[in-house]
Amino acid sequence: MNTLPIFRNILIFFWIFLGCQAPQTANKSSNRITAIGEAPIYQGDLALAKNKALKDAKLNAVRKLIGEQITQKSTVADGQSLGSRLYGKTDAFVKSYDIKGEEKWKLDTQEMIRLTVECEVAETKLSTEVDALLDEVGNPRLAVLVQGNLSGKSLPMGGSSNLIEAELIELLRKKGNKIVDSSQLSDLLKRNPNLAKLDISGIESGSPLLSMAAESGADVLLIGKVESKDQPPVVLPGGKKTDFLSAASTGPYRLIQLWGDGKIFGSGSLEGRGADLTQEVAREQSAKDWAKLVSDKAGRQIKDEWFRLTEQNTIILRFKGLPLEDAINFKNDLIEYTGVKNIQDRKTELNGSEWELQYPGKEALFSEELMYKKDSSFRYLGKKQMKIISSKRGVVELNFSEK
């Protein structure tokens, strides 16, 4: 039997197979994108401006892919804005680049440079970073506080003997939620013992309890109140009584955003059931059942709502040192060059301006983006330099001074 034709066919098959597979592997690991980069030319320093324009082009290339991947992998509508925290890693994502074109132009009276750059982006590496970002953004740090009362036995928030709070924390942690160390909250409550006695049904924005939870480093406060009541003995079908005693634990919970406008974005009131040969254990079992129901429902609410919340966060921006014309340009630049989606002007004055921004992230992320973008084509930069004075709890303060 002549095996040569069979051997030849096998070689042809492997040649075709390998030839088809190689390009696909290359496409999965990298992607070539042509992007435009711009920068102002200050004091005739063309080399510095060119470096900044190249950096801007790389950023624009990476931004496109980040936006596409985040939109595909999550429910956010604006993936580019949410991905802004990855922009500082642009150089790590761009494997190589080739400058295809260069030109000078003027923005008002400011001389500018524009580069056309073809960038090869390491798409697999970028995808890994996007996955890590979505896991972080979609999984906020939780502070958990529960007021308990098991048929007259008081369980204060943050107390070492609060088995309901401990059970809820453990259940949430097992589901993959990030929980603030309970010892941090306990220490803060010890310094402010009256906070543990607050009526949680009246908790609103500005409450010292919310400030304390934010101080612990949490993004969200899950706060609950549960009370158990003894129930009649368990009766089997047919009316036969058993030796099992029962209890029911009922109570509300709330999920409160600890940054931006302090929105309550999830709530509910649930009832847990428990039975045992002793009444004390029955009460504990009913409380643990309540904790399980809350962990299930609250966990779903956090996952369902958090991406939407991160797109609609409110940040208060306060700044000094910009006259009206420069402030108008600054406002337009924020909309054009950052993730800011909307600006409500509360007041604009040279001695103190205050704007309300809609931004897809916390104030720390907005501050990081401002620092990263401040060397782009912001129109105020020709005359002023910007300094971030503070950034905390939804408020960013800036100062502009003469160069």
C-alpha cells in the first residue's frame, strides 16, 4: 500500500490548520489602532509638546479598546468613562507605535501640535486589567451594622456578642463581597457609643453614623434592625404537637451609598424562622435565617444597582482663581476631555466657585483623572496652574494660580 499520498494529505492538513490558527492568535493578543494626539506648545518647546501629544495619542488608542471591553462585559453605557482609572497604565498597554503624521495648528492664540500615531495595543493584557477593574467597581466595600433584640436580649451594633451581625457578615463574605474589618467599626463605635443606639429608620444623609461608616473605608453601609419573637410549638400535619419550639425574627435593612449624595439604593423587610428543642436556640436559628435572606436579597441589589450608581455619582467641585471666561472654558474642557457627563453651576466667581458634577466614579477617581489630563489641551493651562487642595467624601477642592 502506497502511504505517500496519505502522508502528503496529513502534511497539507496541518499546514492549513497552522496557517489558519496563527493570525487568530496574533489578533487576540494585540490590536493596531490609529489615533490622534494633541498638546499645546509652551515657550517654543516643541520636543516637550511632541512627547505630550504622543502620550495623548496612546491614551486615545487605549481608551477606545477599554470603552468597548467594559461596555461588552458589563451593563454600563459609557465604558470609556468608567475605564478612566486605567488610563495611567497606557504605556504598559501599548506594545509599539509608529508616528504617521505631524502638524501644527492654533487653538485661539495657543500654538498646538497634532500627531497621527498607529499603536499596537496588547489587548489580552488590557482585557485582564478590565476584568480586575469591573470586579473592583462592581463589588464595593461593605460596612455591616445590625441592631438585634432576641426576645429581650439586646445585641448592640458592632458588639462582639452580636451573632446576627456576625452571621450576616460571614454570609456576605462567602458570596464574594468585600467587607470592612468589623474591628474597625467596633473601635469607632466605642469612641461614639451613642451612635449604636440610633434609630436606623431615621438614618439620612449627613448622619454621624454614615460619616463613621465612611471613615472605616466603606463604600456602602448595610444597616439592619431585627427582633425575634417566640412562636407556638411546632405542630405536624394532622395536629400532632412536637417538642420543637419555634421563633420568628423580623426586621428591615437598608443599603446606603457612602459617597456622592448618600443615596439609599436598596431596602427590604424580611422574616426568618427557626425551630429547636430549646427556645434560645430557636431564636438564634430564626435570626440566622433572617441574615441569610438579607444576604441573598441585598447581594442581588448591590450587583444590580452598583454599575448604574457608579455612572451617576454626584461630586461637588469647589475652586478659586478662575475668572468667568476661563471658568467657562474649564467647564467645556471637563465635558470634552474627562468622564464628567453633566455640570450644574451653583455659583461661578473668582473668589469661589461651586459646581455639581455627574461623574462615573468616586471623587478620588475624578481627582486622578484631573491630574492625568491636566497636561492635555485644557484651555486654562496657558495662563494658570492647577492644584488639588483636597478630595474626600464627594467633594473636590482646587486652586488656580498664575504660572
